[in-house]
Amino acid sequence: MLCNAQITAQGNDLPWAVLIHGLFGSGDNLNILARALASHCNVIQIDLPDHGQSPWTDGFSFAHYCTMIVATLAHHNVTSAHFIGHSLGGKMSMHIALTHPELVTSLCVADIAPVNYPHRHQAVLYALNHVELSKFIQRSEVKAQFDELLEEEGTKQFLLKSLYKDNTGTWRWRFNHQLLTRDYELLIAWPKFTTQYQGPTLFIKGQDSDYITREHQSVILQLFPHATSKIIAGTGHWLHAQKPLAFNRIVEQFILKHLI
């Protein structure tokens, strides 16, 4: 199976940039970054499996998801690229760098570390599995029930971007929330690696986020010995949406430094 991919290609002589979104998102989440990079790179925005327009799978695994991403890149004749991934997309990008280093010209990881994480999405998963989509005709009705189940407005708006009506007029989620709920323990984990990625690597942290901590530094350097870091002030985990100009500038400068 291949992932859905949105491509902005300016010419055969330009390098590629691969953008991979986070949990419950889609490739569109990184549209602003894609536009910023389009003058320097051909850009491919991946919908992760079980997200966006990509096929649904029978079960989550880092290896299977990454195999689908690598197959998608091969299908589009992408033999090497600058990888930029946010959150779960960052984990996927790190996994590809460690298992297929020949594909990764440089690696940019946004607000995630190569570690196991505790549960962080209990409220979101509860809401997704208890909102009664089949009962509603209007999007506003879904939003009203979401308001009863979730407090954080930004999270609600983000999730509702993936709400659509199928050809029977029934509301559906574009992401496979039942699988993501069932396999949540797997996707917040991190596989063990004895390999290293020797290429240029940048970790970008939201100042107010605890997804990357000082304690993660040794683990990061063990796997990515050439890693450097940047912090964006006044941002949390959604740093690319909260301060897109600052985020895009950091990514753009990093890629320009490593264009080949």
C-alpha cells in the first residue's frame, strides 16, 4: 500500500523535502511550511497511514508505517530528501533515518524525542470514541457534542478538520480513530535501535512543551550524534502552527545549509 501524497514540484534539478504530520493530522497541517520551502525544494507532503486520504491498516507499527512511506517515495522517484516531521511524523522520520539513511539528506524533528511517552491523549480518545456522529446532520451539532466532551478549543478545531461526510451523508473521521485507540500504547512507544544516523539533524522544541526535555538529550545524541537544537519561544507542542514564520525560517535555514 502507498500513502496519499501531495506534491509541489518545481523542477528535476531541485532536491526533495518530505513533510510528515503528527497524530490525528494530515499532510495539509504543514501547508505553510510547504509553501516556504517550494522555492528551494520539490516538496512532498505525506498523509500517514490511517490518516488523511491514506489507506487504513490492520494495525499500527513503526516498521509498517515507514515501509509504506518509503514505498510512496519510491513510487514518486524520490531517492533522497530532507525529512521534516512533527510529533508522530517526527518519530517516523527518525525511524526512516535510522533504517534507510541513504534516503535522508538531512533530518528535522519538531517537538518529539526518540523515547517512550506516557499517555497524553486520554481525553481526546474518549471524545472521539463517544461523539455520536451518526446522530448528526450539521457540523455544528458535532461541534456542540465535542464541546461537552473536550475543553481545549484548539484541540477541538484541529480534530474537526478531519471530519467529513461520506457518500451516504454520514459524518466520518478521516483518521482511523478505532485503530489509533486500540494501538495507542504502540504509537507512544519507541523501538530499540543499535544503529545511528550520521547525517545533519536538527531538533526544534517548543519552549513551553515538555515533549523534549533535558533528560532526552543523551538518548538523542546516542542515535543522532550530529544533532543540534533550536527552541522557539512562546510555543508549545504545536510550534509550527503557533509561530509559523519562526518555525519556517529555522527549517529553511537548516535545509539551505545542507543543500546538495
